[in-house]
Amino acid sequence: MAQTNPKQADAAIGLEGGPAVAATRRAMLAEFWHYFRQNRGAVIGLFIFTTIVIIAILAPVLAPHSPSMQNRGALLVPPVWEAGGTWQYVLGTDAIGRDILSRLLYGARFSLFIGLVVVTLSVTVGVTIGVFAGYFRGVIDVAVMRLMDVILAFPSLLLALVLVAILGPGLMNAMIAIALVLQPHFVRLTRAAVMSEKGRDYVTAARVAGAGRFRLMFKTILPNCTAPLIVQATLSFSTAILDAAALGFLGMGAQPPTPEWGTMLAEAREFILRAWWVVTFPGLAILITVLAINLVGDGLRDALDPKLKRS
Amino acid sequence: MLRFLLFRLALLIPTFVGVSIVAFAFIRLLPGDPIMMLAGERGISAERYAELQAAYGFDRPIIVQYLDYLWGLLHGDLGTSVVTRRPVLDEFFTLFPATLELSLCAITLAVFLGVPLGVIAAVKRGSWVDQSIMGTALVGYSMPIFWWGLLLIILFSGILGWTPVSGRISLLYFFPPVTGFMLIDSLLSGQDGAFRSALSHLVLPSIVLATIPLAVIARQTRSAMLEVLGEDYVRTARSKGLPPARVIGLHALRNALIPVITTIGLQIGVLMAGAILTETIFSWPGIGKWMVDSVFKRDYAVVQGGLLLIAGIIMLVNLIVDVLYGLVNPRIRH
């Protein structure tokens, strides 16, 4: 039997390159944006999220003070609109005289960094395992899925807490622990999607045309499973920020004096009845960020779910 | 039905063995030597160290330790807390009612508010009522509950002075636990004001713990209702001239509740994770706080036993939910 070059085979069934494919991609993107735009909340969420990204990038320029600079002459100064507040510290200072606004601005960097690292780790590992389990089935599949069941049997925060206790408290270890706890969701989603796609005609066509196993798994099948994965990745981004903040709050995440929002809350706990602002603003920052991402997630789900699309 | 139940139970066994291996392995990986922790700052002689190692069985091969642990587990022995020297299972049963009471209050609050709100949002789809309910639900879903708890303390305990900051009941009252549920025990004690005190301690933690499940249940009920409201039998019921309340309450809601039951069941994991934070904030003496404290104190046996028991509870509740799902939805029974 004559061997066919996989490139030619893909070109023959319209899988790679060519201006036609580029045009299709553009059309798909335009269609996606059309549906995404209809969800007002999602657009607002995207706007807020973009603002937070810009704030995080420009933190050194925007912050009026250094996030770690202490001013012993200005301990627990209230926000500017309260009696005793000054324009020097717009959102007030904490118990050791650090500017809360500056710490919040720098904190945005940590939260986005956490989300990005956790999602990258859990998507990479989870999707790879899921593709293998869904494609090969058999013993690998059974073993992998039982292992995922075991991880999912524990409450995620508890498992992350114990993992961080093993690895040692700190931001990096907290991110690894959260990624490990979140990846079973990607394994399950990918596996299910791969299983349903594997029997389709285009996969058979690619196989007949001579595509190898890895090519079939990662270039032919995987791109057609991305819609639910994108939605899950968005939701995991917000879960990661929340869980990392929770670990920071419990003293197991980022360690002081890091201006991570959860850690800031932990430091502020003893002052809750004396200085409301040291508690309120970091939590508000977490809420706004997570809310914006969840709004985008809802919009993505609506735009990518063909069942919800009105023809 | 029995076969379905047995099959589901059989599926749990490998997962539970896996959970026990994970819990066992974790504890062996924790940094710090449990014997040195036990000895405290003064330290101990090498002979005493070896003696204690032998007494706790830490000198044997790891596989023997695991099998021994599994054997103990099957006989209800989860080890002894290194800190309090009490059996882990005893400690668990002392503290579990507190978590159970809090969780039951939270889930009741979540269901009795979440389901009606979801139904209203679905019926008034697209209106400002729907938008405000769903907007609030999304805020609840995105809420860092440890911060939410602190905010409620600032407002209700600090500014208004309505509720206490921590604990299960005021120190003024003391009575031996009968059921372990403070609300019931305080009533049984007959002491004046005890029930009121227990209730005021329970309100804020319940609200905090209910927040995320409430949001999830409201969102799920809305989407399940929307799906059902478009079905032919609902249209038929409407065109027959049945009053809207009957169509929604009887024909639509009963079918919409099927997926909602699964959602409620899945909230048990959320509740357990939430209990860790809620109990820490409100110094609630339940298993969530117990686990956090044990992690910090490196109380190996408690962390190991607690992980296993909590995972066991979650697996069991999920099984019950699956069975319930089969009961209310005959279509999937086989």
C-alpha cells in the first residue's frame, strides 16, 4: 500500500494551512464574538478583567508608594473620605503603616500570576492525561479515572491545604497544590470529549490517510474538544485565585510581607473591629476579580455552546 | 434496584482503598518527625527515641505499616491523636455534630432560598427580577467566603452588636451534650436564654457557609426550570387552563428538581471545604477547624484519619444522591 504524506492527507481533507482555512477561522471567531457580545455581563466582565490586567502590568507606575514601605508615623490611617484620612494614603494604611492602595495594585500581579500558572499547569497535565485515557481506553483509562475519583473524593481546599503542609507553605507550593486539585476536571472533560470524537468520520479519514497516533490525538481530535475546555479553564482561573487567597488567609499560601490579597486579609484579621478598611479592600479586590472572570466564563459558555445558539 | 445499589457500592471500594493509600502516604510525606514533635523542645535520648519508634510502629517497613493501618481501619481504629492522646475516632465524633449542625442549617437555608429564587428567575426570564436574582447569585458564587464572614462580623457583631463573634454558645451556659446539636441540647437543658444564645451563634456561620451552595442551587434551578418550561407537557397543562401556580409548582418544578437534587448532593464537598474556612473564622469547634489546627500542629494521626473520614462521608453522600436520583427518575434506574 502506498504511504501518504500526512501533510498532504490533512490538506486533502482541509485540516491544515491554506487561505480557505484562515478564512474559516476568521469566520468562526467573528461568529463567536457575535454571540459573546450579546451577553452584556460578559462584555462588562471582559472590560473589568482587562482593566485588572493593565493595573497589574502598570503597578509600579500607578502605585503611589512601595508596597512594602512602612511608615511608623501613619499606622492604621483611615481612607481619605473618613475623618483623619489623608490624600497621601487614599485607601488608608495597615497596622504597620503600609499603603493599602499600593499593596492592592501589586496584589493584582500575584492573583493573575496565580491564575495563569495554575491554569497552565492543570490544563497541560489534565488535557494530556485525558487525551491518552480517552484515546487508548483499557487499563490506562481505568487506572487514571480511579485516581481522579480519589482526588475528587476530597474537598479541594482540604486536599490543597494538606499538600501545602507537605510541600511547605509558600505561593509556589500553593499553586502546585491547587493545580493538582483542579486537574481532574480537565482529565474528565477531555476524556469524554475525545471518546465522543474518536469515532467520527473525520478521524477515520485522517487515520486512513496515514496520520500517526500522536497526530490523531493532539492535532486531529483535540482541537475539536476545546470549547468545554476553554470554559472550564476560565472557571478554574477564578477558582485558583479564590483557593490561593483562602490558603493565604489560612497562613499556608503566600507568606507576609507579600502583598497577596488573601495574605493581606490574614494579617488584617485582628483589626477587623478597629479598622474596617484593612479587611474590606483586599476582599473586595478578590471579589471583583473573580466576579469579572466568572462573568466572562458565563459568556464563553453561552457563546461556545451550540445548544444555546439560536439559528 | 438492589443490583444497582450493590454495583454502586462495589465501585466505591477501589476509590476508598485509593483514598486510604493517599491519606496514609501524605502523612508519611509530611516534613518533621512525629517522635521529635512528641518529645518537645528538650529532646530525647537515642534509646528512648528507638523505644518510642517501636511503640508507634514507625520502625517497620512502610507496607506493613499500611496493612496494619488498614486492619485497624476495618476495626474502627483510626489511631490516636499525638497532641491530645485521644483516639481520632472519638475526637471526630465529639466534633462532628458541630459541623453537621452548621452544615444542615446552611444547606437548609440554601435550598429553601435557592430553589424559589431559581424558579422566580426562570418564570420571569429576562425581566429585572431575573437579572437581579442571577446577578446576586453570581456575586455569591464568586464570593471569597472568608472575607464575607469577616464583613458580617464587622457589621452584625461590631457595629450593630446583634450577634456574638465566635463559638457555639455563650460561656454563661453549661450543660452536658445529649445529641451534640447545640440547638436541641440547649432546649433540652431548660436553661433560660440558652436556645437564644445557641441560635444567635449559629446565624452568621450558617449564612456564610450557605452563600456558595445557595448561589449554585439558584442558578441550577433556573436553568433546569427553563428547560422544563419549554416542554410539551407544560404547554399542554397550560392550554388545559390550569392555574399558573399549579403548572409551575406541580408539573414543571417536580421534573426540574431532578437535576437540582444532584446539585444539592454535590454541594457536600463545597460545604466541607467551606466548613474549613467558616469554622476558622468563627472559632466553631467542628471538624473543619480541627483539620486546620491538626495540619498546623502536625498531628499526623488526626490529619490522616480526618482526611479519610471526610472523604468517606463525601463518597457516601454522593452514593445516596445517586440512589435518590434513581428513585426520583425511573428513566436512569438501569
